[in-house]
Amino acid sequence: MVRNVIFSKSDKIFQFAFIYVVEIGSKTHEKSRDIDSFIGIMAVIKKLNQDLSMKITSTSVAARVAQFEDLTRSIPIKKCSNVFINQRDTPSVRDLIRKFSSQPEKPIKNIKLEATASSSPNRINQEKHAANLIGETFKAYKQRKEAKAVNELGVKTLTNSKASRSYFYDQKGQFLSRTPDNFQKGGKGGFKQLVRRDDQFVQLHIHRLDENLNQRSYNQLANSTLQGYESICKAQFVNPTTMIAHNGGKEVASLIDEGKSVKLLAFKTLLSDLKNLHEKSIYFHDIKPENLTFDDKIVRHIDVENLIAPGYNTRDEGIVCSPYYITQHLLNDIEFGDNKDHASRNHDNYAVLKSIIEATTGSFFDENNRADEDASMPVFGMGEKSLGRARVWIQENVLPKWQNNAEQLLKCPGTQTKPVAVFDMIDWASVEKSDLA
Ligand SMILES: Nc1ncnc2c1ncn2[C@@H]1O[C@H](COP(=O)(O)OP(=O)(O)O)[C@@H](O)[C@H]1O
Ligand SMILES: [Mg+2]
């Protein structure tokens, strides 16, 4: 339920659509501001676009009302909008606008409906018919959604077979995701391969099943504890071999492969979230440029199913990590050390700092050794050559107070007694200043 949808006063077109649909279209709804009522707005907007050649895109509406587009896509909008074609507004619509807006009819004048307005009873009937159709369609869609049972992973699926697209909801009927539009293979890891994508979502096919993973409890974690972290682009299982996630943008590793770099400021949210998650004893353990994406604004974690979190996954079964972003010494500390939490923190900090230096400089420390899953891992940490390169970066971006600490972290992460969050180490004031320059 979204209760605080407010269209700005100047936004007359949307006010018009809002009143039209909520008050006339969804009679069944008793003025509720339920987000689902907005389903019908699409039909109105189509009409405005068609009749008045206005260019209101569904994306511009989606930006105003969260999840709007996905909800509107899930009912046969075409059926509704067909009824609207060749209609004009009626005095009843204008009355409502007057009632709801302290300003009189200006919005209608603005969108040039006034000139063609007519009060013919036929038009009023047509409008009533359209309104009822929206209401009925909406009701049918709600009933269909309610009647649908959740699968073994706690997900409800409604499929539009004509469009070969499915919509996924949680147990309470809250929209989670939908099938992305385009078949297009993308990045492939040890377990998953990107097979479909569009601007909003990606679909991952699981080509190797991870038997240690409880898919249902991962979905629950994704829907609760991991909710609200902007930097986590969490995929969810919609069936045992398919996951859907928000599209996080381009994989950072492939950007580096192309010699491109990502600015440090794009990691700020991720580092602040990482600090926060560590305080809740949640650790990723597989941070690397292959598991980070960049959408031209911020960098996000993908591939988080194997994270360690209280009540979800402990270190007892071992951790999932990549040789190039861990050390033997760290691994030993994580499995057998006296302070496993510190070891876990140090591991994430080591892996994230190494990945960030690679991403912001646009080149890997050791091109040859990275991708090999069976490559031998270093015993302690970075060798002198890599450390020399890292030192330059540290002097430029880390607060003087933490420069030794940062270097020590890369040289030998396991021996650090007190881990310092990478977020706290960075000189954000100067990073922000140089970003503006
Ligand atoms: N949310 C996402 N946005 C964009 N690309 C993604 C997303 N999730 C996965 N990918 C792409 O798919 C690849 C495989 O996904 P990942 O979750 O890392 O699988 P694996 O567990 O096999 O490593 C990633 O390396 C990335 O290229
Ligand atoms: Mg991966």
C-alpha cells in the first residue's frame, strides 16, 4: 500500500489521471490510495497521448509511483484503453477535479480538453462503461492474484502466456519482479548465467545447483534483512533454476577488462552499507569485480546468496570465496581462528579494497592469475610489486591517519587485530572535491 502518493499541484496531467481513475475508474475501491488503483492510469495516459498527442511515457509515471509500470503491465491494459479511444471528458470529471483541487478548471484548459468537451449522455455512458471495465478488470486481477498459491520458494507467479512474461509476487501479494523482455546471454559465473535482460531486470539461469544453499531461506533473507540496502542487487529464486534481480548495470570486471575505470565516489554507498552489515555480523566473503555491477551511478553487490548471516548461514560449512581475493592465512583464521568475526571483516575489507583499487585504476593487479578458480592463493597478501602500486593509491585516497593500516590490510590481512571499515579510511571530503573539479 502506498498512501503518500501526492502529485505536485503543477502536475496537472497526473492529477487529472489520478482523479479520473481513483474516483471514477475504481468505484470498487472507495477512494483508496492503494497503489493498485493506478493500474487504470495507464489507460488514461494512453488516451491523453492518443487524443492530445501528449508525450507521457510510462517511465515518467513509474518515476512518480514506485512499481507503477510493473503493476500496469500485469493486466490487459489494451482492453481498457480501447474503450477510451474517441472519448472526451465530461462535466462529471471536471466536477471531480474541482472537488479535489483547490484550483478550479485550469488543468483541463491546460490540456485543451475544454474545447471539445461535451455533455452528451452517450459520452457519459461510454465513460461509465470504461470506468466499470477498469474496475472489473482490476477486481479480476486482484482475485487471480489472491487465489494463486505460493510455490515451494514462497513466490506467486502470474503468467501472461501471450506476452511470454511472468510476474512474481511474495506471499502477501507484493510485487517482486517480472521476466525481463529480451533474450540476451550475458555474464556467466560458476553457478549462474545471465539469459534475459531489459533496463529493469535480469534473469539468471542456474546451470549448476548449489546443494548447500537453502533457496527458500535465502529468499526470506533477501526479502527481510537485505531489504533497504541500496548497494545490494539481490537476485531472488522464482523457481529452483531461475533467479530474477534488478539490473545492476555492467559487471565491474568486464569494465576493467575493457580498460575502463569506475570513480571511487561510486563505491561510497557500498562501503557504508558494508560497514553497517559488518556491525550486524553479515559478511559477503566473495567480493570481487565479477560480483560487482556499475550502472553509471553506483556500484552494487550481486551474487550474495552465500553470504554469512546469523540464522541464515554460518561459517561451519565453509565459505564461498575466490583465491585471488583471499589469503591462506585469512582462510585459516576464518575457519579456525580465535576471533572469526574479525577474520571475516578483514577478508571483506581486503577483497573490497583490492577490487576498488582495480576498478578505480582500470587494471587488475595480476591479470594472469585471477580468473582461475583453482589458482593457488597467496599465503599472506600482496607482494612488493603490487603493494608499490597500491601505496600510490592509498596516499591519494586514504586519510593520513589510516594509510599504514590500509597498507597493512593489503600486505597481510589476517594479522590485523582491529579491523577498520574501508568506508572510514577513505578521505571522502577530498574525493568529493575532486569529483566536482
Ligand atoms: N543484478 C545483475 N545485474 C547485472 N548483471 C548481473 C546481475 N546479476 C548477475 N549478473 C551477471 O551474471 C553473472 C553471473 O551472475 P552471478 O550471480 O555472479 O553468478 P555466479 O554465482 O555463477 O557467480 C555476473 O557475473 C554478471 O555478469
Ligand atoms: Mg558471481
